[in-house]
Amino acid sequence: MNLGLSRAAVARAIGFFALWIMLTGGNPADLGTGAVAALTATCVSLRLLPPGTTRVRPIALAQLVARFLCQSVVAGADIARRALGPRLPLHPGFVVYPLGLRPGPASNTFTTLMSLLPGTVPTGADASGRLLVHCLDIEQPVAAQLTAEEAMFAQVIGAARSGG
């Protein structure tokens, strides 16, 4: 086992065990079962997603989390205002977004993150491979917002974007 794989295994095992402790409330009677579950989950995760050369940049991640939380609150309030206010009509529809990340785990993770933002849901791809995003108001600059989010996400994982 090389050093990179060892670090990844230890980090994942700690993460899975910490998750177990959070889910069970830290009950001492469950720690043995939690250790077995964490080791099993670690082995499965290493098999399904072997460690790569991607390194998460902590400062960029903190910026992304802060931006995500802020935008979630602002977008959630805007959606509530539009849905409950008869004078603010919704203009639902699809926006075609040319994903700049290469296909694979990075683009899948970004698409999942995008689905958590209020008002946008990635629904699939068109014939040319561009992402179809359902949004509540197509008159908003959705593609520009997604481009900014994708650029910030790419900084977090150190991925190159193709420019869409």
C-alpha cells in the first residue's frame, strides 16, 4: 500500500467513523459495530472511488461553502417571495448550460451541488452533451450564476475547465 492510498484510507475511515458517532449519538455500545461499519465503508469507497491526484484546497472550499450558504438563503427567500407574491410571476423553463468540467467525478459532484441550490435542478443533457437545467425563472442570469459556481468549484478541487 502506497502512502497516498494509506492517507486516503485513514482519512476516509476517520470520516466514516465520525459519521457513525454522529448518527448514533456516540453510544459506547455502538462503537464496535461503528468501527466495523467504518472499515467496510472505507474498503468499498476505496474500491469504487480510488484516491486520485485531486487535492481539495481548504481556503477555496471555505469560500465555496460561505458562498453556497449565502446564495441558498438569498435564493430561498427570492423563491418564497415569488411563489407567495402574485405580482412576481415565475417563468419556469430550461436553460442549456455548457458544463466546463470534464465528464467524471468532478462534473458529477458539481451537478449534485448545483441541484442543492434553490430554483435550479439539473435534469440531464441535450443531444450535444450540454446540461439541461430546470429553473424557476429563465429570465434570471442562471447560466452566468452557474458559470461562477463552476469556476469556484473548479478552484476547490484544482480542476481545469474546458470553457464550456
